[in-house]
Amino acid sequence: MIERLIKNIARHLDRENITYMIIGGQAVLLYGRPRLTRDIDITLGVDTDKLASIKTVCEKLKLKILVEKPQDFVRDTKVLPAEDPESRVRVDFIFSFTPYEAQAITNAKNVLMDDYPVKFASCEDVVVHKMVAGRAIDEEDIKSILAKNKDAIDLDYIRKWLLQFGEIVEHKGIVERFDGLLANSGM
């Protein structure tokens, strides 16, 4: 059910020429251990000036927008929350505008879902996103990703971006936290 929804969203974003990548729990399922997740997080390769295009995608997919004033909400949060009424799966469309997000979208990997290529964030970019989010579940996700991909993961790429995020006050100490996770995972 979720896989079909992801594929349909990807197809409509491609038709609208909107670059994107699947992040969050759905990407963790690809690179880490299985876990329950009932939402889809999608980073878009567009800023909020393309809200009308994303609303069109929602209409075509029959996704219900979950906020009363989408324009105001998106302006304040950079997120358009929607839901598939049939499956009750939440879909968060995340508008991007930073150099990191542009690079991450460029690095996205195609994963075939029913013979349709869907773009997922790279393993490394999922780790960066999870480190920035910094919740307990994110750290557990990172540990599972590191364990499953220890021979293939580009730690230099991750550190490069974490060093940049570490310059932001709210992310101070992010590199040290990552190094702690690495040490605990035996890497």
C-alpha cells in the first residue's frame, strides 16, 4: 500500500519536473533495519514558490491537505502536510532551498518500485538528516544504517556536512555525537 503510494507520488512529481528524494523512515527501511512507519517524507528540489505545483500533485493523487491555510503554513514551516484518505498515510512535502539539500537530491538513488524508478536519499544523506533531527529514534536508525552499510558508507561525506551543520548554534556538538555513535557501532 505505502509502496504504491510512493510510486504514484514519484510519478506525478516527475511529470511536473519537480526533483525530489524520499527521506525519513521510508529511506531507513531501505538502508537500515525494518521498523514501523506510517508516513512518507519527501524533500523537494524546489522552494515554496512552487507550492501551487505541489497542491496540483496533491489534487491529482487525491491527497487531503491537512492545514487550513497552506500558503501561511508552508511559508512558516517549509512543509506541506497531506494525507492519503484511503490508507491514512501521512505525506510531508518538504520544500528545500539550501546547498546541502540540493547536493543531497543530486546524490539520490533510483530504487525500482513496480518497475518505476523512485528517488531515495543516499545512505549517507539519510544519516546526515537523522543526525540533524537528533531524536532518540533517529539515533537508533543511524545505528542500524551504520551496522548494515559499514563497508560501503562514505564517512568523509557525512562528516563534511555535519561540520557545516555544527557551525549552527542549534547543532553544536553534532560531529561529536556522530563520532560517539560510530564508536558505539564499532566503526
